[in-house]
Amino acid sequence: GGILARVTSRAKILMLGNMLPTSDNPVRLAEEIAMLDVISGGRILSGFVRGIGIETWANNTNPVYNRERFEECHDLIIKTWTTPGPFRWEGKHYQYRAVNPWMLPIQQPHPPVWVPGTGSPETVEWAARNRYTYAAFLTELKVAKELFQNYRSYAAEDGWEPGPDKFAFMICCHVNETDEKAQETGKAFMWRMGYPLKGPREYWAPPGYFSRAGTAANARRRVRPLNELSYQELQDDYHLVVGSPDTVIKKLRHIKDELGVGALLLEAQGGPMSHEDTMRSIKLLGTEVIPAIRD
């Protein structure tokens, strides 16, 4: 983030994102994000994430308290950004005798907050109640549509209507000169969808990490793990968009029309994909695809 803030001048910088439940010092995290906002001249989009199960283990935090720590860490960061210090914080998971930040963000009241999710109903509601941008992360198109509709329903309960800027959809995307070439070189994403997601279930979904509501929602939707889907199924469900510029433009337009999103987050590199194939895809995205779908 610091490097991007220094070498760019206009682009928004999305940090998606800082893991809050594993942070032992929310005040320092708030100051670091504020520093980046100052360096960039107010261009930071601050993403807050819960992290996945293996990250909980690696950071020696109890998965049962993941969401509790996430929400309390968030509350402390927001207060650090918006409340003149010093003030005292005595929470369940964090305690400070005096919070008095050295650095505050340029954007007021604070940098825009983005929250990614893969289907948890609690995360969608929490994002909507706080009026944060919700980013559906590698979810089926139909599941993302359901999540966004839930967000809109919560917003309506609170008396406001979210615009496209409150919704984002993150997928993998690969472009080549022809559909045939793209289908061949795009197979590198099978490694990204497969190998990294293998491992003992207790690492990815430790006891207590998922709520009962989240587990029930996934069971109702009959969500299959990405590493169990075929190359064609990944494309059919819009986890992965592959094709020539014309084909990708049509698919991305379909996504925007179906979901009403303001941002498409496109992952352009997959595991063993060569540097040449990656750079060709990024170039075609930048010169042909993005200009065609930008509103």
C-alpha cells in the first residue's frame, strides 16, 4: 500500500484487506492505515476481513471468538479515526488505558470501508447496517445475487437505498486473443481453485469459526467447494470468466446487469500461468475489456 501510494497519483488503492480478528494492536493498525491515507492524499479504501480458518490457527487466535474480535477491533479502529484522544477503551478482547493516535486519515470521517464475504448472512447484515461496500468473494452468481438482495433489504429497513458503489464482485478472469487460446491458457486457474484449497477440514473450517446460520445457509444453497468443480462448472457459475475480449466483455456485462455492482474485482493470475500469458491478459483487459464495460 505504501509503495502504491507513492508511485500513483489518482487511482484508488483498495486494501482487501487487513485481518482484524488476528490483530493484537488495533490502534497501531488504525495509525498505519491513516498514514497510507495521508501519503496517498486520501485515496485509501480500507478493507476489513475476518480471515480464513488457517490464518486463525497460524496467529494463535481462538476461532470461536473470530467474529467477536473482528467487530470489536473494527469499533476501536473507527473510534480511533474519528474521536479526539486521549480516550480509554475497556472491551472484552482489547483494553487500552489511553488511545491517542499520532496519525489521522485525510478522508473524513474515515476512509471508505469494504468488507468481503463468501456467503455468511451475518457479514452481509453487518456491512449493510454500517453502510459499507460488500464484496462477494468467489461466490456463485446466483448466491451473490441473493446476498446483494439481502443487503438491499437490510438497507431498506434502515431507511436508505444503496447504490452500485456498495456492491462488488470478485472473480478470476483470463483473456486471450481467441476463445480457443483463452480456454487453453486459462486452465492454469484450476491450480488456483484446487491445490491451495486442499487440506484438513479443521484447518479451513475450525470448530466455532462458522456460525450456525452460516452453515445452514451453505447447506440450503448446496454450495460445493471450488476444488470439486470442473473447469466448465467454474465458468458456468461465474467463479471464472475466460475468453476472447468480445466474449469476456459480454460475460462481464451480464454480471453487472444481474448484480447491479459498481466494481468488478478481477484476479488475473492463476498459479502456474506463465508471465507471458498473464501480461497478455492484463493488457487485453486494460485496452479492450475495461473501456468497453466502464459506465
